[in-house]
Amino acid sequence: MTRPSVTRTFGILTAGGDCPGLNAAIRGVCRAAYDRYDMHIIGIANGYRGLIDEDVRILKPEDFSGILTRGGTILGASREKPFKRTLVRSQPKDYEIGEDKVTAIKENYRKLKLDCLVVLGGNGTNTTGYLLAQEGLNVVGLPKTIDNDIAGTDRTFGFNSALAISTDAIDRLHSTAQSHNRVMVIELMGHKAGWLALYAGVAGGGDVILLPEIPYDIKAIGRHLVQRAQSGKAFSIVVVAEGALSVEEAKMEKKDRKKYREQTAAPSIGYRVAKEIEAETKMETRATILGYVQRGGIPSASDRVLATSLGTAAAELLARGEYGRMVALIGDGIGSVDLSVPAGKVKTVPQDHYMIDTAVSVGTCMGV
Ligand code: F6P
């Protein structure tokens, strides 16, 4: 016996970087919406791009059954930003061109007779969802990312799985670093936030952890590594967030920083830090960029539970017609916040976060 619902038909899309748990969340939304409220579900391919191009298909139970443990997203994803205009530089003046993507989205939303659009994504995706809500569409957001950097939710699914993958990699680096008496630098993802590097650094016993939130001083790092060597530990593990930067770089304008980095000929921060450590300490140093491995594979149990809970909570918002909101983990419960809360923001690690003091308390150098 199905229950009454304000929403009859909704579209669902996944956008931004993929992560383990996305399919668990899709399953949570669709199973609850279909089984409990008999809603009609339109799957949208490749994020907002699919809504612009009307690249859609009706989702049936067989589409969202058996996907709980599958990595990635059955819908596909993209980083399409409908509100970002394509600026073409041309004489005599710059001008904006390109299909009006927002108009296309609004037209297709109505053509498909959607009552609501459910968007699963990170900062950018939920920001676009907020802007579309401002344009009059009914939108429900669902936060996901390995970066754990979305304002309004205490944690995002994807983070726990990436934490396990990163910690396993750090464990493996320990044995080879010890065998060769080397300094091993591992660069982790996290975009502009240091959550993944901080938690994986603590979990993996990193001797140095470098975060975007705390610009590093290579001399402080050098002193720490030399002291370790002098105390008989000739190997060290340095965990670097991809958004980390030196105190010198922190003082630069973004364009100057880009030029400076191009001169170092190092493909990313992990290699730059390794070169700086070798120059500073004369210790043999190697770099590992863990990259997209952190986003691959099946979700952890914790991510499956969080993704499913957020998905079913989104279905409840649809049934009650509570649009313009993003479901969220709040404390140890599932709630929701206005879409304006995550819009345009990045949740970075506060300087006074307890995990920083935890790391320092066990002798970790934070680059200062
Ligand atoms: O947002 C998740 C993430 O993996 C970030 O950690 C990383 O900086 C970014 O996506 C990579 O983006 P792309 O998948 O477009 O290369």
C-alpha cells in the first residue's frame, strides 16, 4: 500500500567527481520513492549535461536494484556548470556565447513534467542546484564527495572509503620507506580542504602532515625529519594534501603562484615538497601521487549506511514537497538544511579542530 506524495515525478542526476557510495545513495532515493510513494523516476545522464541535452531514461526497479556495493555512478557524471558562461575572446570585444544552458535546463525540466530535481554532488553541484531553485525549479540536494568539504553536513559519504584507501597506501609506504631509509611523500586528494590528508595522516601514522589550511615552512619540516633521523629513525612519511602550499606561496597572488609553480617543473605539490625536502635535508626522498584510486572501488560499510540514509531522507523531502533543501548528517542524525547553506562555500579544517591537536600530540609535524 503506497503512501500519498506531493511529488509524482522527479529527475535524478549525479555530478562532480564520482565517489564510492553514489550508487548506494541513488538506490536509497529510488527504492524509497518507488516502493513507498510510487513515484516516477527519470534518470539524467552525466550530471547537468544530461538535462541540457535531454539525455534521460525512465528508471525502473531493475535499474536501481543490486547497485548498493557498486563503485562509481550508474548515471554517469560530469563537471558541467550551466551558470558558467563561455567567454569567447574575439575582436572588437569579448562576448558571451554558447547555448543558454540554464534556459535549456528549465525547458527540459518542464518538458519532462518533473515535479522536482534531485542532485547528488559536491559544492559545485549543490550550488548549481541552489541557483536553479532561485530560477523557480524544485530542487533537493544530496551531499557527496571524498573531500568532506561541504558546509551543512557533518560528513559526506565517499570520505570514509577514501580514508580507508589512503590509509592502506600509507601503511604500504611505511614498509618500503623503512627498507630504504627514505622519506616518502604521499599526495592525497581533497581539493582545497585538508580533511582527507589530516585523517589519513593520523590513521596512517604520518610523521608530517601538510594541509592547505596551514601553509608549511620547509625549514620546520627539515628540522623535524633530521631530528627523527638523529633519534635513529632514518625513514619518514610525509602526507601532503593536494591543496597544500608553502608560506611563500601563500603570500603570492594566484596568478603569480601559478607562474612560480610552472618554473619548478614539478607536476604537483607532492613532487615539489619531495624536491624541497631533499634540497633542505639531503635525505633521499620519493613521491607518490595516490590520485583517482581514492575515488574508485566499492564503498565502505560506513559510506553505504550514510549514503542509503541520505537517499531515503531525500525521498521523504520529495514526498512532503520540502524543496530547496539538502539532506545532511547532523550530529548522529539525518536532517536537512536550506540549499543556501552549502552554496558557494567550501568547508575547510578549522585551525582549532581537535584532530590537529591529536596529530601534534603524537609528535606529528604540521609543517610549522
Ligand atoms: O572533488 C573530488 C576530487 O577528487 C578532488 O579531490 C579533486 O581535486 C578533484 O575531484 C579532481 O577533479 P577531476 O575528477 O575533474 O580531475
